[in-house]
Amino acid sequence: MNAAASNAATPQTCLFEAVGLQKEFDDGRVQALRGVDLRISEGEFVSIIGPSGCGKTTLLQMLGALDHPSSGELKYRGKSMLHGLDAATYRAREIGFIFQAFHLLPTFTAVENVQLPMLETTTKASERRERAASLLKSVGLEHRTDHFPAKLSGGERQRVAIARSLANQPSVLLADEPTGNLDSENAVMILELLIRIHREQKMTLILVTHDLSIARQASRMIEMKDGRVINDLRGALRP
């Protein structure tokens, strides 16, 4: 399925803007980002591709306010992410995270895991469970709501993680190698699910991957190498 042909939301509002973004570790001995300039518009499906250590996950963590740059400027909807936003509130209300390793709590059921982001809101307990159950149904897991992660397959665990990422109705989904721990059949299913969510909810989707076949499903592909953006391709990317 090609997102470029799915009539996804037409990008309009500038969501993220990075200017001269740099990130250093070990007192400057490791340069993860080396002057990244980037604009991402609302409603885009963007893939970020490159070899291990190229800076793509570091960039995703910056966009999610899980880390901050050593220098440069990063804005969300025109506001500085360092000085104009409260990071915890931003992450809770604006961002949905999906990780390669799922990060589900093993002693919580599927429906309880999905409710976790809502604990930071004023949503009532009954409403939390109702919304969590609805989200699990939307990812095809209505029959697994009371199962613990150990009783779920890898694909099912990732679908729970996707449902959890949608709990607070975020504006942006940030997915870091979301198919990396899955077999090919489950990887296709998860990618199709993310594309459907992006298309139906007109949600901005930014997906990090090392797999070119996955990256080409996006309507825009950013290629990184050695901490820099070396290509920024738009349009029909799938061969």
C-alpha cells in the first residue's frame, strides 16, 4: 500500500522547523547531528532512513522532546521547544510514541497499558477504560483486552503499543523502527495499520527505519548519513 496514493492530508501548517540542529555526546567527541535544517508540515507522512549511527533516532528523540540539541534551533508550531514549551505537557498532549521494543508493562493487561498515557490527564477512570477498549478494537484486538503482554504475539504487542500511542489523541505519531522486532507478515500488517491511521485521522506520521522498502511507503523520504540530511525526496517513492 502506498501512502503517496492514499489522498492523505495535504501538508499546510509548518509543524516542525529545525535550523542548524546539532547534538554532541562525550564532551563533543561524538557528533550525532551535524547542522540539520528541516521543515515538516502538518499531515505529512515522513520516513527517515539511514544506516545505524547516522542520527535518525537522535533526530526523532529531539522532535519528541525526549532529548535536546547541543546547539541550533527547534520549533513546534512556531514555538521554541527549548524555551516556549513545557516538555512533559507537550509529550503527553501532542505526541504519540511507538518504539521497536514495545515498552509495555508486563504486569498490566492490554487495556491497562493503553490507559497509561491518560493517567496524566483529567479523564475519568470509566472513560479511560472505555477509550482504551475502543482503541484496541480499532487495531483488531477487542478479544485480547484482558491479556497480559506475555500472552500476546509480537504483532499483537505492537498493536497494543500503537493503541496506547493514540490514547491522548496526539497530533503527531513518532515511530522508531516499529517493525524492527517483527517477522515480515506482522511487519506488513503494522505498516498498513500506521498508514491507515495516518490517512483516516490526518495525523502527522514520522517513521524512522533502516529498511528502504518501508521508507518508500511514505510520501516523503529523508535520508541521513553521518548526522546530516543528504537527501529529501517527495512524491511517489515506491518503485
